[in-house]
Amino acid sequence: MGQTFSMKNKIIFLLLMVFHFVPIYAQNAEPDFMRSVGKIYVVVATIASIFIGIVILLFLLERRISKLEKQLNNHE
């Protein structure tokens, strides 16, 4: 029982997932160690690039699967 989602639903889902992980910081008097040294930007960039890579991979796989499903339905 596979469900088919429209592209609009997929985009809304991805945006909700992104905004779900947006951190809300309380006001601190002094920054923590990672922010004070500047390494936090490396961590954020790494996580963002991995996330973007996974999203692109899933998008490409969805296109390939849809193409194969169409070919399978045409042969029947």
C-alpha cells in the first residue's frame, strides 16, 4: 500500500524538517568554546552539506523510481 505524495507535499515536509532543527538560543553572557574558537561554523557547514547531499540523493532516487514505475506500468 504505497502512498504517492505530490511534489508540493514533499517540499512542505522538507521545509518543516529544516525548521524543526533550527535551534533557538537563549541569551548567554559568554559564548561556549566552539563558538568562541569559530569551529562551530565548520560543524554547521559539514552538517548542512551532508543534509543537502541526502536531500539531493533522495530527490534523484524518487525520479528514477517514478520513471521505472511508469515503464513497468506501460509494459503491463
